[in-house]
Amino acid sequence: MFSVKLQPLIFAFIMSGFMAFLMSGILTLLNLGWFTGFMQTWLKAYLVAHACAFPLVLIFAPISRRLAAMLVRQP
């Protein structure tokens, strides 16, 4: 198990992984269609996407939280 202090980092890693996996697959399919070697191309796109998405989530999550807090009514 990991320390609770690492929870935000672990969350960002998992969330960026899911998003990068799904988005890279959808965009690979839309742009290239289904073809022999699709899975290898998707995996390559996923690895690049996740390498970009993880640090971006770390940067933009706090900004997104603040913007969301400004858009909702506080009790």
C-alpha cells in the first residue's frame, strides 16, 4: 500500500491513464479506421498520450477544482 499523501498523484496517474487509453483508441479509430496493426498503433498512441496527460492532469487539476468551485453555490 502507498501512503495517503500520494493519493493525489496516484489518482492523477490512474485518471490520466484511463482518459489517454480511451481517447487514443477513439481518435486512432476515427482517423485511421480498423486495419491490420490497429492494436499496435493504438498502444503506441496511448503511451505517448499518457506521458503527456499525466503531467497535464497534475497541472490543470487544481485550476479545474478552483473553476468548478466558482461555478457552484456554496452552502
